[in-house]
Amino acid sequence: MVKHSGAPLLLVASVALSRCVGSLHGQPAEEWVSCVNAVLDPNAATVKYQLNVYALAGTATGTVDAFRRDLLDRLLPPLMANGSLFSVNLAPYARTVSYNQRNLVLIVMEDVRDVLAHLPTLVAKNVESRGYFLLLLVPGGGGLELTADLMRRLWDVRIHNVLLAHGRPHWIDLVGYDAYGPRCCECSRPIVLDRCRAGALERGHARTRLYDRFARNLHGCRLRIACFERAPFMQFVSASDGGPPRLAGIEGSLVELLAERLNFRVEVVQPVDGRLWGRIYPNGTADGAMGLLVDGAVHLTLGGYFPYPKLLTTTTQSHNYYTTDLVLAVPEALATFSPLEQLLKPFQPAIWVLVAVELAAGLATLRPPSVALSFWRAFVGESLPVEPRRAVHRLVLLLWLLQSTLLRDCYKGSLVGYLTEPSPLNDIHSLAVLLAAGYRFAMTDTIYHKVFDGTQYRLADTARLRLFAPADGTALLERTIRTRDRLALAYTREEIVKFNERNRTALNYRTSDERLLTFHFAMYFKRSSPLAATADWYIRRVLASGFVMHWHHQHLDLRFQRPTLATAGQAEVLHVRHLLGGYLLLLGGLSLATAVFTCEMVWVRWWRPLRRPVTTARRYPYVRELWQCYPRHRQLPGVVQRRLLLPPR
């Protein structure tokens, strides 16, 4: 099966035959062949020069088979001539799986009733259920009511490109149908598009395009659209005259523009089953807006859907007109730092480790202790310590003094810049950071499986996950911003910006930088709907004209995407509150030193004397003076040695 980008073109010829083979009620076979060629030649490029010819076995009488052979004997030789681009398929109909897209199919049948009986098989053969059909009839083969019934049946199965060649005594009418017209909404009434006389078209393709089913005017018919309010994409604005609500927002403006250009009225149908977008399940059932489309209650729905096989095979999608990202949104919260973190923050951990290693090495290797103390004073204080006596110590102290001065100046500048910058916010740039920070997550069931299934992220604790229905998302946003829970909600950036604009409080939602999912907004029609090509054509030109970007800036105030807790970014004057952490740390150090000194005094003054052994001997308190009066070469008085100074033996 050869596939092409456009819609398939399918041409079916159903011939009601008379008893004679050479002519049909006065119309010779040559005139039928000329009429078929007049229809086929202008559309040869459209059908990719492919022709499929069939005769149904169930109705193929001898007359039908003879006429088919006579028709092909006259039709195929010019198509198969040397240099011709046409390829012809004459395989049995039962062996054909499906028609190739953009090709012409000619089926020879005896009566129009056979077309009605064969219609389910015809739909099954054509995967797209649409294309170009040529029906060749003669007088008596089917009346007007039967033809109108056939057209309605073809519209119901979305076979909307049909030509019915109805034989008259002196000409052949080419009849099609138009689903929309003046006072005709989906009525599918037959319309004579052209007339074939003497093997030539009277009007010609220059005036009337026989295979043009592009809907340019719906004549004020009402189109039912399944949608729901979700700012800023779709909004309902009440009409001042009490009429139906007007659509606004990015998608609503697009629908209103199409309604103006195509001349149709919009009837909004909202899902009533508690679902919003809905889904098509493997068994064929559907819910939400997609369920309304599948059941035929609406003509189209629009929005952002995640593509999956059942959706792609059941619907026809237009060109996407908007692309958005799904991100995690959390309430704004300032980052919290302890006083010690505020003092250490200006330098990276590597610098602090290097300084600690240098201090430890210097204090451990320098001797005597007075030099090590000078080494420490040079780092902490800003005064020159006592000059060492050794040259090596002088050189080391000089280099260390220069490094300490540079470190102190860099630290002071970094500390002032850090303490006066705008208030830092919590880091939420990725899903991994939010998982590590202990946030809980709220999202729909579909998004949860898309994000966490088959990825490296895992939620070990199910208590950190909250699943909610799409219809409850707005209420959950309002409750979370009011309670300030540490909850990360999966939403689009546009909806978060619109929520911040509507709820102008001192606290807004912030969105993470990581994109969880990217999906596209498009219009979805039932498979092979004739309106799909028209909508796709207009959407492409709306995008090229820049209307979508205009609506984006019109309905979104991007100022509400910036955080509100952070300042405007201007440098602040350094206040006491900036150094409060340092003061608290200094107060803690002084308190600790005072406590240690007090404990030492208590130990020396009161506790240690109580632990000494008690002696009855009187001790002379001024031993130093005695030694000065009596040098070591002079002997002390015996009384002093025995009774006052010497302890008992």
C-alpha cells in the first residue's frame, strides 16, 4: 500500500446496465468511456496516476461482466500506452486489503441498491473512509429518493467525495452532494455538478471543480464543539444580550475566527461525566470530551492530548496550533540558612577546607608555641604579631600574612554582597531536587504514569503522591496556596501564570525549569471528517499570520511569572538584621568562653582545695623569702627545718 501525505482520492463507478452490451438506454459504451476520461484526465496528478477496477462477484451477471470487459477494452489502452504514467490494478476485489491513498477506484455494479448493500464492505476496504467516488447510473437504475438516501448514507460514514453519473436519454449527469447549504445543515442533498454530452463536459473544470469538497461556507449551520473552561486556553465570556457565551482565550479566539471565516455558529457541549479531555480505551469506549466526539454528539473537540494508538486511529487531527510544557509548580518559599551557614556561605567548601588544612599544618609544625600563636593571630586578627627570631619562621609568617589579608578582604566583600542581595528562594529547578527536598507531588493518574513509569525517578513513599481528577485542579491550587503546603503540582506554565494573575496575593506559584512533558494542542475530528481538511488549512494560515502569538500575549500577563517574595534586585544598605547571624554566633562564643572561665575559677578557688589532704603541721607561708635570706649553701635554723617547713616523716 502506497501512502501519501494528503487525503485519499477514491473513485467508484457503479453502472446500472441494460440488457444490451454495446449501449445503455441509448448511451453507447464509447460515450461512457469518454465521460470517464473527461473526469479522470484532469485529476490524474491528484490520484497519483493509479487506477483500480473491480466488479463485485455478488452482482456481476453476464451482462455486467461483458460491459466491464467492453469498458476496459476502450478505457485501458490509452492509459497503458507507452510513456503513460498510469498504473492499473485488476486484482480480484476480495484480495484487496485496503485502497491506496490518493488513487482512483472504479467498481462496476448493476444497481444503486447494490451500492447500499456493499457500503459496509466499501468502508472497511478504505481505511480512511473517505475519497472520490464515481457512480455511473442509467435511467431506471434508481430514483431521486434512492439517490438522496445513498447520499445520506455516504455522509454518515464520512465518504464525502462522490460523483454519480446518471444517464439520461441524450446526456449523462454528474451528480454530487453538499452537506451544507442555504437552509441545509448536513442534509446531503444531491447537486448536479456538471453534464457530460457527446463525451465532453459542458461546464468544464475551469468553472466547476468536480472533486472540490473544500467547505468554504457552512451557511450559518451550528457546529457542536466539546470543550470546557480552562484559562488561558479556553474561556467563556457571558454575552451582554443574554445569548450564548462568547469564547475567549487562545483556543477560544481561534474557534471564533474560524466561525467568522467559515460562517458557522458555535454550540458548546461540556462533558457531564466528571471527565475533561477524556480517553479512548482499548475496547472502543471513551469518556470526557473525547467520548462525546466518538459517540457523534459533537463535530469536534480541541485541546492538548497525549498521543496514543487508539486516539490516532479513531480521530483525525488538525495541524497543532500551540505547544506547551508540563512543569511542576510549588508555592514560593524563601531559602532558610542558619547563622553558621550565613557566615560560611560567601566561600565555597573547598576554600574552607584549604584554610583549615593550612592552619592545622602550621600549628602542628611551627615551634615554639609562641610562633604558632603568632601564626593564628595573623589569620584571625589584623595586627602584626611578634616578629620571630628565625629566618624560616619570618618567611612563612610573611607569606601567611599576605594570604590572610587577601582572604579577609575577599570574605568581607563576598559577605556584604551575599547579605545585601535579594532574598534567595528555594531551589526547585528539577524533579530530582524536589524529590531530595521532601516535597509531595500532586498530578493526574495519566501524568503520573507518563513521568514516573520507565524513568530513573521513583517514589518509594506512596504518601508523597496525591492523585487528583483534572476537574479538581483549580480547587487544589487555591487550597495549596492558602495553606502553603510543600506540594508540587504538575501543571502548564500558562495556567500557573493565569492563576497568579487572578489571585494577586503576597505569595505566588513558581514553576520549575525542568519540562516533564511536552504536548501539542490541536483540533480533533471523527475519523475522516470532511471538516478536518478545512480546519487544517485555516489553522496553518493562522499560525503563519502570527495570530496565535498575538492571542498568547493578549491573554497572558508574563509579569506574574516572576516571583513575588524576592525583591526587585537592587542592592540594599547593610543593616543589623543582615549581620544578626554573625552577632548570634559571636554571642554564643563569648557565652561559652565565659562559662569555661567561670568553671575554671570555681575549680581553682573552691573545688580543688577541698580535695587536698589535711595536715596538722604548720607550714611557713613565705618559703620564697626564706630561700632568699638563706641561700642554698647556708643551713636553715634547726627549729624551722623540724617544725615549720619539713613535713613529718
